[in-house]
Amino acid sequence: MSLRRLAMVVFGISVALSVARADDVLRITETGEGFNDLSATYNGAPLTVSLSGTPDAWTVQLPNGYVFNSNVIGQGVFLNEPESTSLFDQVNVPRANFLTWISDIPATGAIGTNTFTFNGAGTGPDGKHFDLIVANSGSRVPDTGSTMALLAAGLGAIAVVARKRIHRGEFI
């Protein structure tokens, strides 16, 4: 494969990943069974949300400026509990700045996933749209930082190959 073709492939993959994650990402993950065991991040940075209720029956209030769109208000999803195939979490978006998260529900016949994305779920304080990802697992979506790291690694590999070819007297 020529060096130019390799550069085009690396650049294309980087751009494709950036476009695939066009919206910002609000991620809320259950990390345990205690009251403070829901974590929230916005584009990978910690985000403070207000929790009320009890452990395994949380009400999550988004910070000022974060608002769910009408297309997700009233929507919900079942998430698999990682420690038991017979237990589920139910996450619902009842209002514009709240969601509820009820854990360890024995729901016979429910079908769930470990991670679910509500695409175009709302807008942040900067007016940008965000996707809401709710999860009981460590899976992630690519963020801008990992996309840039991929591009940098690809360009670094191209530079190494180019130096070796030039050192051997080959032309690109």
C-alpha cells in the first residue's frame, strides 16, 4: 500500500468516527448499589447531577441548562443487570430535566441491553444537541479525544514508514 493511500485511509477513518459521534454525549452509568452510585459525564468530563430517592430507585435531575427534547420525554428502556440475568433496570425520562432509574427489577419476559443510546436526547447549556447514553457496563462511544488520538497515531505511523523509505532511497 502506498504511503499516500495509507494516509487517506487513516484520515478517512478519523473523519468517519468524528461524524459518527456528531452530537455531544451525556452518559449516566450505574456503578454500584449505593445511593451515590450513579455517575454522570458530559463528553467524558464528570458532570454533577442531583440525586434523590433511595439506592436502586433514583431520581436524577440534570444541571441548569440541560434539557431533554420532547421526543425522549415519556420514553424508557430496560437495561440488563450485569450480576443477574433475571434482573433489570428501568430508566425513564418523565420530564424535561429529570430521569428516573429503578434498579434490580425482576421483570419476567423483559428484553434489555447493557447500554442504550437516546439519540438527539436534548440540548446542553451551550445550545448543542446531546445523545443520552444510559449504561450498566463499561462500554463507551468514541469521543473527540480518542478520534484525535487515532489520527495522531496514524500520522505517526506514516511518518515512521516515510523515514524508512526515504532512508532506503525509495520515493513515495
